[in-house]
Amino acid sequence: MLETLVRRLHMVRLTAAAVAALALMGCTGLIDESGGDGLTTEESAAKQAWLTKAQPVLAEFCVTCHNGSRANIGFVEGDTPIAQRDALVAFAPAVVNLTAPQSSRILTKGIHEGPQLSATQASDILEWIQKEKDARPDDGGGGPILETAQFLPQICVSGSPGSDTCPFNNVALDEIGSPGSTIQFTAQALGSGLYVSNLKLIPGAMGAYLEHPLFVSHPEGAEPMPDTIDRFFSVKMNLEMTATADQQQIAGGTAAFVGFLANAKLTIHFKALKTFQADGGGGGGGGGGTTRSGCQALAAFKTIRTAFTANVGGAANNCNACHGGQNAGATGALNLTGIGSADDAVVLNACNQVLIRVNLTTPDSSGVFLAPDPGSTHPFRYTAAQLNVFKNGPPGTGVLGWINAEKVAP
């Protein structure tokens, strides 16, 4: 866990004693119904913030849809406020990020079927998450450190990746759990931040297993800034040394980190980092492959890719018109370059990019649908009828068809 991400630059180390303390408190429980008896000062503060700040907001604006009455999105299910809190903290895929509270998906979720949180509402929930983070045990023991050393990214200014003018950044993972392994990428400066491409996990001789990589910027004289959308929160990779280049790619291989400065040092944090796990690593895929780190249903994607290129309501009025290389900012956020290619390797890159914006648990909540929703602030928006066609097709052309194929892909 990255317990001290904002407060400090070093990592909390989890020991057997800390794990035992967590076990004594229950699977998720830092707070209980006892009115504070037996709680530390930090735990009492977390409980108070939940009951007076966060839970009232969720009760008013979120419970109707997220109370368990709808499948797969019941993250505030429970008969009491404390039961709701426990459900929220334990929910998978995670909507509360105690690693970097401001990146919690419950906060970054914009307008969807429900309303977007106001600044005050988001602040109240963030205050609670930060206090939950503060309440987690930290005994300073000698467990694994899940943070790389700070490094200044080498910037690509021209040429091909790996050349003198476009060097690879190779971040060693030897000291934090995966000997001989590296995170590799190229970095370019954007007007709005830092664009990372060719992002890979290159395993060492004993392979590599990771969960939930998180990039953090460390601007001089300012607080550390984690990836604001925590885009790799669901990534798990389990690679043998013989993994192919495609298998090494992390979630499409590209990311645009808005607000990251090119002259600021970076660190990369991990929920878990080990050598290859023959048993799958507690959820990671076995063999030489990855778990949900890239497209598995390319054939299905190829049947629906016209949904991203077909004009709606006028010439050049489609997703690819901005995200296909014409607009640097848009392409940095979602790179659809080559989506119409006859080369499957090129199309796979576009598929991986779109997959980053997909929620396989609740597809209707996917960013790929929320961005062009008529109620969003995205520059390009569908009407309700057009969005329905984009999602559902005629048969074989709706994006949901591909997403459903990805959900059941091996």
C-alpha cells in the first residue's frame, strides 16, 4: 500500500504485525458501531468524517442506484451507515483509493446516469478518504517497499523510440520485489502534461508480477501529484521471462498524464510487485500472459470499429476525427491512430487504447460512453438516440458487443 503518498515521499512498510492488526479489525473495518470505543485517534477521526461528511452525500445522491438494487454497482450496499462504509472500502473494482485519495474513482466519476459531484460534495468525500488513509497501520517495519526511487524522465524530442533523441526510460524494479525487471517507456512533453508511450513491463530472469501501477509526479517545491484518474487501477500482469513484446505492453502502452511537468521527477507505485507467480498471483494470469492488460477480443473489435469512424450529423463528426492524430491533446488522451488499418498489430494498439476507457464490470459506466453522452462536457457529444446506436448497434456494430466479448474472453 502507498500509505504516505501525499504526506511523505517514502512508503509505508507492511509487516506481519501490521497485517495482524488489520485482521483483528476485520476484513475492511477501521471503524465500527461502538461509538469510538477501542479506536485510535485516527480511526475515530475517520469514523466521524464518514458519518458527518461522506455518508450524507452518498445517501442523498448515490444510494438510489448503488445500494445493491442494481447488479455490479452496489458499492454503498448496507442497512447501516457503517455497513455501507465497509461495502464501499471493500468494493471491487475499487472506487476508493487509499493509495492516492484524490484519484479515487468515486471522486473522478463525472456526470453519468447520476449527477456529477459538486466541489463541496467531492471535498467532503475526499476528507473522509484521507482520514481513512491516515488510520491505516504504519509501524515502520521491514516489509516490502512498493515505490521506485525518484527519477527524471528522459524526454523524446524527435526520431524513433530508442534513438539518441528519443531514449527509452528504463526504471529498475530490482530493489522492490522483481529482480532484473524494468518498466520501460518513452516520454514526450505536451502542452497539458506528459505523454508516455511504448509502456511495457519487461520481466527479469524470474519473471514479473505486478498489480495497480500508479505514476506520481514530484514537482519541485510542491506536493506529489498522482495520476488524477488512476488509469491503471485494474491492471494485473503476470509474465514469465519469455513473454512477448505484446504481452509486455501495459494497458495499451500509452497514457497522457495531465498536469505532469516534463522537468519534474517521477515515481511509480505498485499495489503488488513480485517475480512470476505460477499460481497466478492471487488473480493474475498464469503462463506468459497478462490479466486484463490488453484486448483479448480483437476480432470483435474489428467488427465494431466503424462506430468510432462513422460520421454523425455531419462530415468529420466522429471520435476518430479528433483522436486519430488530428488533435494532439485528444490523441494523447485516447489514441485511435490506425483504427482502420489492415494490419492487426496496428488495430490492436487502437483496441488497447479504447479498452482503457472501458469498465468491464459495469459497461454502461465506461468512459467511452460517458464522454460523448449528451449531458457531458466533452467537445463531441451524441444525441440520446445516436448514443444508443453507438452502444447497441445495428447487430454486430455496437460497441457493447465488443465489450461483452472482452468480458468473457480468456
